[in-house]
Amino acid sequence: MMNRLTDSEISDRLRSLEGWEVRDSRLVKSFKFKDFMSAVHFVDEIAPLAEAEGHHPDLQVGWGKVVVELTSHDAGGLTEKDFEVASRLPR
């Protein structure tokens, strides 16, 4: 289990991630697409990465949009792993 990051550590790491924000101890980003199938293809693209990392985001898929939320449930908040996975997502 990784240690939960402090607010200062979270702020420092957040500066290096474009378009991401912190909401309720979760790292969140909304990705926009031209249609539903493009959004689904994006999910298909990130699923193997999440599986390989053993760190699975919560995903909300809709027409032209995917919302990705990362948190480390076992640590009770954000850890280095959340920021690592976010930085490796395409786009």
C-alpha cells in the first residue's frame, strides 16, 4: 500500500497534469470526443494500462465524453500511483 499524499504534495504534482483537478480526494479529468464510439475506443485504449498497473480508475462514459476518476481506496485518498497513472493516459 502506498502512503496518502499531503495537500502540498498533491498541489505540486497537479501542476504537471494538464486538465486534471482534485474533487473529493479524487483526481478527475473529463475527456471530450466527437461521438460515443470515439469515447468507447478511448476506454478500450486505457483499460490495458490500468490493468497492467493494477490501478483501476472509475470511468463514466457518455456521448462524446469520458470522465476518469482516480483515487487509492486502500490509502483513503490520493497517492503517487494515482498521479503516475494519470500521467500515462493518452491525450
